[in-house]
Amino acid sequence: MRQMWKEFRAFAMGGNMLDLALGFIIGAAFAALVESLASNVLMQFVAAIFGKPDFTELVVTVNDAEIKYGAFLTDFVGFLLMALVLFGIVKVLKKAGLGNFRAQGQRECPFCKEFVSVDALKCRHCTADIDPDQVEEEDLEILEARRRTGEH
């Protein structure tokens, strides 16, 4: 039993578990901040434009059943505003050079069939020039020069 407790303690206090816990806590706080900005600031602009804080009162009655399309519309606008806020924050952080916003995932190299990053410009296995699935702004110059010279 004592050995099992030591193993559990090493697992729970290990670097990966603490990193995961801290990331979850910071992510939850960040999500609350983004949601607050979207609902308490941007949604209020929508309310000022349309004269209503939300659209939940919009309903259609069909055979004594209320279809609450206004509630869906309110949630949809809220989602769009939250996505817009998140997009803006990521763009600002990326422009400021903060955070790691590299593309995630892999794909197959069309030449050697080994897996490379989705934003790779050159295969690390066969060294062939490849077109990335997701283009980063800093790579646009390289791709444009490659197209001008007819390389690929």
C-alpha cells in the first residue's frame, strides 16, 4: 500500500500533471474573460443597435408549441461575438510575439509519404519543398519567392 501511495504521489505531483492543472485553471479564467467581454460589452452594442438586450422574446407558435428561435438567435450572436473576441485576442498576442500559435497536426509528405507538420515548407525526411496546408504570415515571402522562380 505504501509503494502504491508513493507512485500515486509521484504521478499527481509530476510536472505533466501540474502543467495540465495550471493550463486548465488559466484556460477557465481566460474563457470567463472572453465570455465577459463578448456578453457584457459587445452584446450591449447589439442591444443598443436593436433596442433589446436579447432576442429571447421572439417565438413562433405552431400547434400550441412555442418555437423559441429568439433564444437561439441570442445564443448564436453571442457565439459569433465570443469567437470574434477570441480571434482578435489571438491576433494581438501573435502580433506581439507572445504565446505559441504554430499550427498543430501532421500530414503526409507527397514525395516520401513520411509525416510532417501541417505548416512545413520542406520535408525533414526527404528535404523536398512542399506547400503547407496552413500558411503562416512569415512564410508567405518564402512561398512567393518559390513561385517566382518556378521551384517546387
